[in-house]
Amino acid sequence: MITSVFNFLMIAGVIQGFIFNALTFFSRKKIEFPVLFLNLFVLFLSLNNLQSWLIDKGFVAFSDYTFPFYVLLAPMFHAFLVYYLGIESKRTPFFKLTALVFILELIARAVVVYQLKEGVLNDEHLVWYNAIEDAVTLCFSLFIFYHVLKVLFRYQKLYDAILSYDDLKWIKRLIQLGGVVLFLWGVAVLLNLVSETIKAPYSYYPLRLGTSIFIYWIGYQGFFRFVILQERKGLRKKIRANQDVKSSQPVQPENTDKEHREAKFFDEMNAYVVNQQKYLDPYLSLEKLAEEMNGSVSSLSKLINTQSNKSFPDYINELRVEEAKKLLSDPSFEAYTIVSIGLECGFNSKSTFYTAFKKFTGQTPTQYRKMSF
């Protein structure tokens, strides 16, 4: 019963992976390198699990000769990351090393299977070869995984520009899930080498379940984030081109009466925020604005509350919503997704954008866009 459940979940993940590949390639006029390597990762993972499922079901006549698709997984993800961050000229993917390891494993298995057919080796030798091959591939994958971590955490200066569009938290969560998958793989390898009772294919069931989940997560998140990234780059260019950004420097208020001085200072602050489009910065804080305006946090907070009758977050979010309304009602931005528009208007997530938009307009962004056309 448990075996049937694992096999069902695994083949479901395989089908989902193939569907993702088909939809991705047929829905895009141009296949960018990040999309290509993301799809190759999903494809090889799906093929690996399909191969395992077919062998378990007895559908493969020559089950002794298997293709080591799992050799290609970590390198494809590393290549996706490098091209997604735009640092391919500084951190080259491991294509040649990966091809070498893959070909060597193909040749080694061919030799073992041939000797098995000739009677030189027996089934026990094949079991040991499978365990050793798996261990070698795991070590190679850990090597690539180490370089993925280096790219993300040691070479952040190489991709500073991308951080203005994507904080990469989703990739770090993906890395955590990948670490869990590698751990399950390590447990399976260890059991195959030392356990007398739990060996392949049973030792791989938790791993296969983890990879089935992994297919969904990396496929959806990777493709979705890449599309959002590309849209935000296009949006930012169009927004900056369509708006005449005036140069306005913070000015200290003159020494007139307090009420007039506060009103004048608020007008100057508001002009600065609007003209310099500070509200489009998702990391804008009261502390940061106070520093730029040469004022204190407490006085600026009180000033905004008094002059606008809003808290600082509401004051900034209302400006962001007004910007989003312009884009959502502009036919030239119709091709861009609502999420991309919200993020480019300064919101740090879809949920905060929708919440703020509904608060200030009484409608969702989707409803507002439909009513605008």
C-alpha cells in the first residue's frame, strides 16, 4: 500500500514536470537561457523519476542499463541561477565537467552490464556498482551545490543590480528544500551501502517523494519569478521614460511661525518623495526618509500624521496605489501582469499590494483594471 502511494506521487510529479515543459516552451516566442536551464532541470528530474517508476513496474526490459539523469540535475540548477542573476560572464556553469561525469558513468555502466551478461559479474556486483555510482553522483551534486551556495552568499556584489528587482528569498527557500532532498539522497546511499534490510528501491521512496515536490516548487517559482523579473525591467524603463522626474533636494524649513513652517516643510518633503519617486522604493522607511530630509524620525512621523492625517505606511502606500492606478488604466501597460505592476510600484509582495489597493480604492487591482478598459 505504501509502495503504491509513493509510486503514484512520483508518476504524478513526472506528468506535472512534462506538462510544465510543454506549456513553457509553447507559451514563449523566445526561450531565454534561464528558462532553458530551468526546463532542462525539470525535464531531467522527470526523466529520472519516470525511469525509476518504469523499472519498479517492470516495464523496462533492460533495467540493468539505466541513464544517470541525476548527474545533470545540480549543474542545470547552477546554470539557471548563474543566468538568472546575469553573471554568466563571471561564473561559468560546469558544462564540461558535467558532460565528462555523465559520459564516464554511461561507459562504466555499459562495461558492468556487459560483464554481467558474460557471467564475469553477478547480480550482487551490480547492486554494489549501483550503490557506488549513486555515492559518486551524490558527491558530485554536493560539489555543485556548494558552488550554488557560494554564488548566493559569497558573491553578492556580482549581482547587486538584480537585488533591486528580486530579494532572492524564494531562491534561498528553494536551496533549503534542495538541501533536504540531498539529505534524503545521502540517507538512501548510506542505507544501500550498509543496511541489510532497507535497500533500493525502498531506500529511495522518501527521496522520490521529495523530488516530486521539488519539481512543482522549482518549476512554478523559477518560471514565475523569471517572468516577473523580465516584466519589472520593462516596466521600470517605461515608467521612467513616461515621467518627468524633477530634481528636488531636501531643504530645511525657514524660521517662520510653527504652523506655516510645518506646512512648508511637509510640502517640500512631499514634493521630494513624489518628484524623486521615493515611494517606488520597497525599502523606503521612515528612518531613511528622515535622514534624507535632514530631520528626526519622531518629528517627521508627527509631521506626516498632522499634515496628511495618515500614518507613514499609509501615506507611502497611497502614493504607490495612485501610481498603480495609472499603470492599470493605461493601455500601453495592458500586457504586464498585475503582480509585476504592484511590485514595480514599490510593494514588496502581491498580498500587501492587493490589501493596500483595496483599502484606498475599495476594489481589487483586477476589478479596477477590468473597469478601466
